[in-house]
Amino acid sequence: MTTSRRIPPGPLSGRAAQRRVAQLKHKRVAEALEREIRRGRLSYGERLPGESALAERFAVSRNTVRAALSELGDAGLITTRSGKGSFVTFDGQLLDARHGWARALRDSGAQLSVTVARCARIHDLALAKRLGVDGAEFVAVDRVRTRRSGRAVSYECSRIPLTAETAVIPERGLVDGSLTRTLTAAGLITARSEQWVSARRPTDQEAEAMGRDRDDWLLAVRRTNWTATGELAEHVESLLDPAHFQLHQTFDVT
């Protein structure tokens, strides 16, 4: 008969121990800065101290500081701009965009202004083929959202199927300024959505509409909404400033 016993792990080698200590240091720095950000001691838009100052404060190397900042960036708490430093992007709010950006931003307390850049009937055969719908006539509603500072945070181009109810939108405008309410009034109520997310630079037209540089990278979100009967409710393609938006998804695995 043989017996077995658990052998306790031996001491870490010198290099492994150093790596573990370094990892613990950058975690400690990241957690300390995260607490300050979430408690409002470092407020939205504020520039963090430079790497040298943070290294001196926490008594760590600049490499450790960089690793901590990278972790904060991955968590959506800061953004780092080459040559300019790191800035707080966390404003204490989570957005639920199931009912559209407008409602999500309004519910979060964000103070934004909305400009309708275009509201017109259009013909787009390529989009109709891509979506697999009959009829290539749509109502186009393009909107730009900006903060108090005048900086655009989103550019949203919605395409709505042309019906007797939606045909009047270009003349009458949106119901209470809300596209969601306008679609509801037209009987286009979303029951199912598909969404794709990528990143790209804006076109010349998009850059001009948002007041952005052509070299800026932005989140590109494409969402198609369908009614309970399988009819197209809305197709919207949005460009979002990644300094103000991040996508968070949860999954139930069974």
C-alpha cells in the first residue's frame, strides 16, 4: 500500500519573488489611485500627477507606475494621451443604453446638448440589401451630442424605414426632441437588437461634424433594432469618444 502526502510549496526563486513583489506594488498603486478616483478626490477630467511624481509618492519605479496606469486605463477610469499625461475619465455614472444613448445619458445626469445635423428622406439601396429589407427609402436622422465645453462626445446616424407615420418626421421634427419617442409614436418599438463594436478613424465629414481630428480613434457602434414582428425599427451607426464611453457586458453561462 502506498500513501501520499501534500508537499508544501518551496520558497520562490529570487527572480520569481521579485516579479511577485513588483506585481503587488503596481496593484497597490492602482488600487490607491482607484479609491481616490471613485471617491472624487481625483475628479472627472483632472490630470493625474506625472509618472515621476507618482513614483516618488509611492516609492516605486516608473515601470511600476506605468503598469498601474495601464490597469486603470483597462478599467475605464483614466485615459493616457501621449505627451500629455493621464486624465480621469470616470464620472461616477454607469450608462444603460438599452433604450438609446439619449435616455442613458439623461438618466446618468450628464449635461449634453444635442444638435440635429440632418433630418431628411433618403434612398439607400446598399443599406436595404445589407439589412435584407424591402424598400430602400429611409428617414435619416443625424445628431451630434456635445458637452458644456463644446467637445462632441458622439455622432449618431439613424436610418428609419419610411412609412406613412415616419414620412412626416423631416417636416414635423422629433417628438419632444426624442427619437425614441418618435419611433414609439410610429409603432416602431424595439423587441430585438443586434450590435457590433469596433474602432476606427472618422471620415472627413464625421471629423468636421464632431470637431475632431482625422487621426483620432473613436468607438464605432453599429446597432440594428427589430420589432416583435421582425420588421426593421431603426438602424443606427454611432461614433463615440472613448474618453466618455466604454462598453460593459455581462453574460450568464449555463
